[in-house]
Amino acid sequence: MFDDLGFSPEESAALTMKAELHSRIIRCAKNYSQIQLQKILGESQPRVSDLLRGKISKFSLDALVGYAAALDMRPEIRTHQPAGETVGAAR
């Protein structure tokens, strides 16, 4: 999706990771009140509100990983080869 908007492959990959992680955090966060989230995440009410309202640009990937960990989500990154490519293939 981000490729279609003109982002480089690297930027697109990072933005996709942020969007997916944010989505999962929001699903988990629905189990808590904003006050509980403030305590769990160690953030102010406006910051928690920004997170819940989808203002992803205000958060780094590092911050989102930290929030996921604070919510016991155990975030991890997995990589894979694109379909049809072999490891070490010339581009």
C-alpha cells in the first residue's frame, strides 16, 4: 500500500510494520480504560488518546514496540524471501 503512495521500499516496510503493530496494540488496548493504559504505558492522557485515535505519525516504531511489550504482547519481527526469489539472488 505505501509503495503505491510513492514511499521507497524501505520506508514502505517501516510504515507497514508500524501500521500492523499499531492495529494489534489497539485491539489489545480495548480491554483497558485510558487511565489503565496511562499507567501500563507510562504515558500522559493526551499521548494515550493520540495512540487510540490512530495518530500513528506521532509514534516511532520503537515506542510502539515498547507499548506492545508493556501490554505483554511479545512483539517480534519476522522476515521472509519474496515469492520466487532465492537467498543471495542478484537484483
